[in-house]
Amino acid sequence: MKIVIAKTAGFCMGVRRAVDMVLDASTRYQDPIFTYGPLIHNPQVLQMLEEKHIFRIEKIPEKGTGIVLIRAHGVPPQDQAALKDAGFKVINATCPRVLRVQVIINRYAKKGYAVIIAGDKDHPEVIGLLGYARGNGHAVDSMEALFALPGFENAIVVAQTTQNLSFYDEVKAWCRAHASHYRIFDTICGSTEKRQAEIRMLAEENDAVIVVGGKDSGNTRRLAEIAAGTGKPAVHIEDAAEIDYETLSQAKSVALTAGASTPNWIITDTYRKIENHLQKRHAVKAGLYFFRDFLLKTNILASAGAGSLTYACSKLQGNGQNLHHALVAMLYVLSMQILNNLFAIRSDRYNHPKRALFYKENRTYLWILAVLSGGAGLYLSFLSGPVSFLLLLIMSFLGLSYNLKIIPLSVGKGRIASIKDIPGSKTILIVSAWGTVTCLLPAVADHGNLLSVAAAFLFAVGLVFGRTAFLISWPSRETGLRVKKRFRFFWERNKALIS
Ligand code: SF4
């Protein structure tokens, strides 16, 4: 079975911005942090926030201290004022596209216009929008509700940003035909439009659709409704454990999409679980995949790559101890990769749950393997001479410090605590580390010719840069799909220019 991941699956700009803002606040401030209502409609993200001691308040207390973050949906202006009056510092993470609708409503409500909102009156975004309508706002979630409204002398028509496109088209068409003096605004978010259009197309092209996301999330539910509306089997799940494989047994290809509040790690996890389930049906394939996963997780494959590249670079430079150099590079890369994965177990719980679990369960063995290989690499480099040893020692310290919080709060203003928080640092560090062990160490040990060293160095860093910049650190079929998607996207945008 083929699994196609939707290009638009996952966090939209507004949700990503709100999540970033609350996580940023948790590193910058010592005060307690709350969100006013659930930050997003996704149980796993809410659990992650609670683990970081970011809790939510549902009602505004008379008195309070700390920081309250207003979520992407926005709130009525009265609530924002009440939060401040209660003593909270307010961070407004309302999505800019929702803010635009609030501004439109505010401007026209001030002039006495009635406000018609195509949306669910109980949805937090609509509740927030109605707050700007000065008591003359009307939410309609069906054509019947629209017909039931009285005629207004002056009115504006807007939509909840995640509203179903075809429903709003009907609302607009009716208003143009029966109340042409109403001012109509297109306020459905582009991200919602694209997501809905893509799922319609994918449902047509594939045999079944899986929609991942919170059951409370309106936009996720709408995606599932749109997919089901095409007549293809469509399932809405919060977690891969809910998949009913019987329903999908006849499908040759399945489209996988997710709502705007579904983080990437859940999409990735769902993809991997479906892939694993499919592999279990073929014992040989399953064994091969298990072996591949083991080599990837333990970083043996990456270290073998480093060894091979070093051997090739040594040959290019005309060195004499090619195997010795290759072994040093293998041991260094193995040790650094394992140690950094061990340090990153906490953050990997969300981005790479399988890897985090593997490292947690095998922590002791992996520590032993990392220390032994690191020590052996240093010893072998010492045999090549003191300069080689020193270079490898420096690269080892740099590699080890990547995940550790070594930057003082005052320097990074609380946002940058470790080298990994510096944008682009991963690529630069990996490229320089690999360039050093694959090229410079052999050159230093064998006193290589400058020109051949430069050629080998460019060859090595070029390859490593390409791998690091274009592929994420966990190669898999899914990564392949992403790369394919990126190339397809690039081609679609530039084909006219190229041809
Ligand atoms: S769906 Fe659009 S409007 Fe709503 S939060 Fe996301 S980006 Fe903003």
C-alpha cells in the first residue's frame, strides 16, 4: 500500500506561531505561564505543555499573577481587558489572519453595521469575533440560520477563518442575490482553502483517507467531512492506535493529512506506525526494515559512511594510512552521534518518539558504546601525532556541547541556551566536524599536499552539506517523500523559467 502525505498537513502559520510564542515565553520568564483556554485542539500538544508547566485557565479570576497567552483563535476584547485588570501580563498570540477579521468587524460595528459571521457560534474564534460586533453580531452555521436572520439596513458578511469554503460560497451567493447592499469580505484563511482543496484532490486520487488530529478541532473534523463527502473511506483519528486496518484493507493507496493543530511529530508517528503495520505482513521485508532501523538508530550506518568518505578522501590526497584514518573517523562519528542522541532524549520525545524510546531503553549500552568508541578514536589519533589528537579533542568538545546548555542566559536573552538553538548551527557544525575528520586529520598526519587536501576537503564538505541541508537526520522512506515533494514544488514554481 502506498501512503501519500498531504503537502498541507500539520501546523498552520498561526498555530505554529502561538506554540512558538508560549514555548519562548516559558524559556524567557520565570513567572507562571497560562494559556486562556486550550492553546490548540490537540491532546498530545496540551499534554506536552503541561509537562512544561504551562497550564490553562478557563475562567478569568478576580486576581492573578503571571503570564497569560491568548491563543491563535483570539478572544473578545472584553476578556483581554479583564485579564489585564486581574493583574496578568498578556501575550497576544492571536493569528494575524484572525486579527484582520477582528479589525474589519470592529471598524464596521463602530459605524453601526450588523455583522454576519459564517461560522460555528460556539467556536472560540467566533466567540472572539462576536465580541467586536458591539452586540449586533450573528453567527450562522447553516443556510437555514442565514434565512432566519432579519434584513439589515447595513451589514457586513465575514467567515470564520477555518470555515468550509463551499458553505461560505453559498452564503455569499445568497447575500449577493437577496441583499446586494451587504458588504462581503473573503476571510477564509488561505491555509484552510489549500488544505481543503488538497484533501479533495487526494481523496479522488487515492483509495482511502486518514485525517489525523484532535477530535475537538473544527478544521480537522471539516477535513474528514470533506474526504468522506467524496465517497472514499475516510477515518478521523487522534492517534495511530485508532486506525482500523480492516477498513483500509482493500486500499492500494492511502492519503494521510492532518489538521492545522496537529504537530509534525504525530503525523510522522502515524506514518511510521502504518508503515510498520504493513511491513509485519511480510516477514522478510519486516526483518530487513528492522535491521535498517537498528543501523540507523545506533548510528552505525552514519559512522560507516564517515569511514568510507575518509578512505576516499585519503586516497584522493595520496595518503598512506587510509584504513587507520577511516577507523578514527568512524569511531568519532559513532561516539558523537550516540552521545548527542542520548542528550536529546527529552526533546526527541516529541520530534522523534521512536528514537527517544530506543535511546531510553538502551541508555546504558549506548553510553558504554559511545565512551569506548570516543576513547578508541582519540587513542588512534594520538598514534598519528599530537596535532591530530588535539584537533580531534577540540572537535569532540564542540560535538558534545551541541545539545548542552552552555550559553549564559544574559547572552542568549533566554532564547539561546545551547549551540543547537543558534539558527543554522547544526549544518555548520556537522559540515566542519566531518570535514575535519575525513580530510584535515589524514592531511595533518600524512603532511598532505595543499592542493589535493583542498580538493578532497571541498569534495567531503560538499557531500556532507548536501546531505545535512536537504535531508533530515533520520533517513527513511518518508524523508524520501519530503525531498520528492520539495523538488516537485521547486519544479512546479520554476518549470516555465527552466524550459
Ligand atoms: S488556520 Fe489560518 S487563520 Fe486560523 S490560525 Fe491557522 S493560519 Fe491563522
